[in-house]
Amino acid sequence: MSSTSVASTSTQLRVKELLREKGWTTKVLAEKTGMSESYLTHIKNGTRRWNEDSLRKLAQAFEISPIELFAERRQRTDDIESNVALPERADVDLKVQLVPVVGGIPSNPSPYNNQLQQITTGYKDSFVAVLNSTDASMFAYCVTNNVMAPTFVKGDYLIISPEVWTRSGDIAAVEYGNDTHVKDIMTVTYTEDFIVLESVNHKTAPIALVRGKDHFRIIGRVIERYQQFS
């Protein structure tokens, strides 16, 4: 597959799907966005690329975030980022990164390890579009149950960035445990002598780890929640 054909599909928007969900015609969408029916038809069919202004107007019309305009499933390539085309005309430096969806937390996130985790956990060819991030090791963790409800529920994608610094009160993917290493999504609080880990919904007792003694490390901070709507 050539880079041109990948670019034409990797940034296609879910306009057709969202119109069907809303029960709108292209004419209705044109009235709500102020864009022409002809231009919207091209965007809907993927025959013309969007720009930052049209992306913002479409998101406002559908009452969703710009990220949710992108199709969730992507065709894998050997070099994902270099094959993503940016809008032809944009007033801002809008960058789109395709982040692999994984069913488990990788121990050492990297483009290669994330892709291995993606395949082995059953999410091959599944990606989420994330705007304006440069973290190549970022991954989208798919919540597979309701243990963290109501904060996070089954089907949520948690965008996790290893490069973003985790401060007290942040939610992060962590690894802890001296005999057996446990990986989980927890709220992290730092004190002078301890690192306190709490469940995101505060339904279980917190875990206090002794600084410099108990094994603990941050894998990545949760920077965004991507919700799926049926």
C-alpha cells in the first residue's frame, strides 16, 4: 500500500456515521456548520481533506470532541506516524497521532512493545486518533470491565503517556509489589515517606508504599479518556 492511499484513509472522519446516528441530512449539517453541502459531501465520502476550521465546526455541530470525529479502527503500517497526512490548510499546527489500542498495560511502553501488546491482547489494527501529542510511546488502554466504575467503565479507552510527568492526585498506570509485580490504573499521591496508591473510584483501601524500599514505578499518566458510545 502506498503512503498516498494510507493518508487518504487514516484521517477520514466519521461524518457519515454520525449523520446516520443523528438522523440528519447533509443539508441539516450544512445549516448547523455554515459549510456548503458540496464540501460536506466530499468530507463525508473522504474525497476531500478537512482542515482545522472544519474539524472544529463539525465537532461543535455533533457536540463531541474533535478526537471523536476520527474513525476508531485504522490500518496498521510499519511506520504509522510518517503516513498520517495533516490538513492541507490549517490556521494552527494540528498534529494527529494514531495510538495503538491495547488490552493490557505494557511494562515498558515503546512503539514496538505497544504493537506487540496490541496484537497479543486481541486489538490488532485498532487505533485511536490523538491530537497534538509528540509521545511516540503513548498507548490507549481499553477498559475491559467495570471495576473502576463510575470513573471509568467498560469500553473506555484511556490514553496513557509515559512522557507526561505524574504529580500527586494524578491517575496513572503503575507497577508495584515486591514479590509479584502488579500493573494497574491507580490514583497516585506522594508524601515525604510514602507513595499512596488508591483505586480511581476509592472503593478499596489505599496501598501505602515506603519510598526507596517498596518496588514502585510509573508506567505512564492517564492524560485523556476516550468514551465509546453505542
